[in-house]
Amino acid sequence: MEFNLSDYLSRRKELVDKKLLEYLLKSKNDLSKLHESMIYSVMAGGKRLRPLLCIASCEVLGDEIEKALPVACAIEMIHTYSLIHDDLPSMDDDLLRRGKPTNHSVYGEALAILAGDALLTDAFYFIVDEGISSGLKSSLLVEVIKDIANASGSRGMVGGQAIDLSLEGSKEVTIEMSERVHSLKTGALIEVSVMTGAKIGGANSKELYQLNSYSKALGLAFQIVDDVLDIEGGGEIGKNRGGDARNKKATYPSLIGLENAKRMAEQLTKDAVDALRTFGSEAAPLREIANYLGGRAY
Amino acid sequence: MEFNLSDYLSRRKELVDKKLLEYLLKSKNDLSKLHESMIYSVMAGGKRLRPLLCIASCEVLGDEIEKALPVACAIEMIHTYSLIHDDLPSMDDDLLRRGKPTNHSVYGEALAILAGDALLTDAFYFIVDEGISSGLKSSLLVEVIKDIANASGSRGMVGGQAIDLSLEGSKEVTIEMSERVHSLKTGALIEVSVMTGAKIGGANSKELYQLNSYSKALGLAFQIVDDVLDIEGGGEIGKNRGGDARNKKATYPSLIGLENAKRMAEQLTKDAVDALRTFGSEAAPLREIANYLGGRAY
């Protein structure tokens, strides 16, 4: 039977959405709009790329998807917090995200900052609480927590965002500097989504190596495609187009030209798919996710 | 030999300061001022109350203080992040903290938000990385991570801050609402400092219960003393005096009167010390920390 990506994605997405909403509603109290604001952004129609990669990576190894669900959801909470903080007036100052008003434009700056802080913190609570209920061992949980915190903190995503800010408006951004920013800011969380899924699935060292190659190629391809779509536009993004140029950000198209950027995305997508060649039909989700994401740009 | 609190505090503080600085310098890169900004706030002369409580609580049980150090430092990183975000223009809009310019007035709002985000995230990395090096078991680490994330997230510190914001300027704040805000916003992290130290020290259920009573009384006493000092002033605080009244915050003195607030702090301090009565001389640090903190108000 042929693999149907859109069917696969919508079934997995439903699991993630349900789990996330369940947790947020359970934690809610009536004394502030904090949880309302958290729910607003978490349920704002994200594609759930990172949790889907985490689940699909666990599936490649043949393990139950339920085991990957706690970590998958926690990564989405961290991703959502980063979007809320990125959109703040003192950061990118964006009013729209996925076609909807950004968190701070609905709930105000203070509550948006707190909603981000809470999602980030609660993600670690969630991993332990749900991870133990799902039968994950403590030794695996601490490894996964370390990986995720490393990928999201000062030497990962936040570090990349800080470098990006410091380079803004600078005319001396090289392609190496841009790659470093992207690999920290976007790549690190995508990679850790794949790698934690693989660890939960019990991957051996060869499998970890292959999935690491896949995730690195995919992470970079994803960023380049995003840069391309920021110029060419794409219905599903729902952001104000041309935001990067407006904020004078160094992007792949601005550094190597639009056509070269598209070719680079295409090659990286092939590299990602190629890294999966020794896996069987269980790798169909990861393979088709890469083809789908890369294919948006060319 | 009589217990010398000031000597004890300065020796323990030195351990914490050294460990924190070591970690932050190790993580630094030269492409942005992120780590400089993190170091600025972490090393801005805090009293290290929370890490000292964590260490002292572990010592009560007779365990090595080095074992508590990773968690103690991580809690201080979380405390520091919360101060950086609290001081932001959209929150309390404070320009001074401990007599020095606040993070955002030195590094700008965007980098201050990111420094806070990074300290919060890195705290979880640090617990696992340093905790494993110090020989803490995975099962203990996941329990401690869950406790700390619960105390700091949407059902703890951030939740309290959100409720506090929503009540600001409101005339209908009851003493119960104020207690709830304080217990979440300040109490939760103080309590978890004591309780994680106790768990690391191997406390049994009776000891956990006693230390929980101590930490609850201490946490509330601490908040009331802070409210009192915001009116009466105290050299070591170094904040702009009267900030609570300026921001129209409900405080204990504004709700029950200054003298009643002082008496309440005194009683809570006695309760805290009383909870330690079955412990021997090992409890001297916890006892004297409570007497010292409470004593500042009366």
C-alpha cells in the first residue's frame, strides 16, 4: 500500500493536538489569562513539524508512537514559546503569525512574555510527568532533557537568536555566519526532535548516525526554504511577506541568490532522503516529510 | 563552638558563585553579548538565598554539600531569569536592581528577554550535566527537575506573576488572593529549594514533612519582610524604594497594616524555626537563616 503523507500527518497531528490541549486545560486557573494565552498560541494552527519528526523517528525504529508523544509535545511547547518571544515588539515586532494576530497583540506584551516563559518551563515538567506515565526510564528521560535543553538554550536556539540580533543590519555577514545562526536558531530544535525520537525508539549507534545526517540536512533545507518563501510567498505561512528584508536579515537568497538557494534546498533534501536509504518502509514518513518540506521551494 | 552565620553564608556563597561563573564562562561565544548579559545578572551580587537553602537543607541530613550544588546553582539561574524578566519595561519597568542598572537598561530589551530565556533553559541542562557528574541518580534527577519546573512554571512562579499582573490596580484584592500570589510567585521557588536539598540529602518522609513546614513558613515570612522593607527601606536591597505603592501592588502592609505585617513575619519565623526542633546542631544553618531573614523586619 502506498504511503499517504497527508493522511499520516493529520492522524499524528491529531494525537499531538489532543495531548497538548488536555495538558493546558488541566493546568488552567481562573485568576489570570495566562493559560488562555498559552492555549491561544499552542493551538494557533502550527504544522507540528517538530513533534511529527520526533514521532516519525521513533516509528522508524519500530517503537510505539505513544512513547514519543510526551517528548514530541514538549518540543512543540518550546517551539511555541520561541515564536511568542520572537514576535515581541523588542524582537521582530510581528503582528501576524500563521495568519492570526500574534500573542502580544492579543494579550499584551507582559502576558506574552509570561506565556512564553511558562511554556518553556512547563515543557520540562511535562516531559517528566508524561514520560514516566508512558513508561520511559529515568536514564532516558535525563538524557532527553539534557539534549533538548542544550538545543534550546544559550548554546542552541536562544544563542542563535542572540547572534541573529547582533548581526541585524550588519553588512559583513558571511555565508558561514549565516549558516551558524540558522543551525542554532532553527536547526538545533529540528535535529533534537529527530534524535530524541530515535533515542526513545532505541536506536543503535549506526542508526543514530544516519538519523543525525538526515536531521542536519533537513534542518538546513527547512531554513533555506523558509527564506525563499519569505520572498516568493506561500499561502500557508500567513506571515507578513518580506519580513526578513524589512528587518535587514541576512538570508540565503540575499547571500547566494534566489536560484542558488533553491538548488541548495533541493540538494539538501536529497541528502536527507539519502541518509535513510538503509531503513525500510518504516522510514516512509521521514522520507516524505523531507520531500514535502524541500519541495515547497522548487 | 557557636555557629557563625555570616561566616557560613560567605563560604557557601563562594562555592555557588564559583560554580555559576565557571559554567557561564565555559558556554560563552564571541558572536553575541548573550553570555555577557547572563553573567552580568547572575553575578550582580545576589544573596544566593535559594541555593544556600538548598545546600543547608541537604546538610541537615548530613549529606555532602557538593551533591546539592548543581541543583542549588540551577535554582539561582531560574531565580535570576525571573528577576530579569520582572524588571522589563512591559513588567515592573525597573531601572535598578541591587543598586545596579537592570539587565535591560544595560543590554536592551531584546537581549534581556533572551538572557532570561537562556538562563531558564540552561538551568535544566546544568542540573543533568552537573548532577550526573556529582553522582546523582537519574531517578532523583527526574524528580528534582519535575519539582523545580512545577514550582517555576504556569502553576508556580510564572503563574503567580501572571495573577499579580492581572490584579494590579484592582481595589478588590483580598488577603487570600494576595497570599496565593505570594505563595506562587515567591514561595514556590523558596520551598522547592529546601525540598530538593532535602531529597538530595536522602530525607525520609517525616523529615520531608518537617522541612516542608519550615519552607512554607519561611517563604511567606520572606515575602512579608520584603513588603515591609519596600516601605521602610533597607540598605542592602538597592531597589527604588516604594516601588510596590507606585505600581499599586497589594502588599501585606497595605492589606493588614505595617505593624500587623511585622508581627505576622515574626510569628512565621518562629514557626519555621520550630519546625526544625527535632533536628540537632546540623539544623543551625537553616535555623539562623530563618532568624536572620525574619529579623530584618522587626
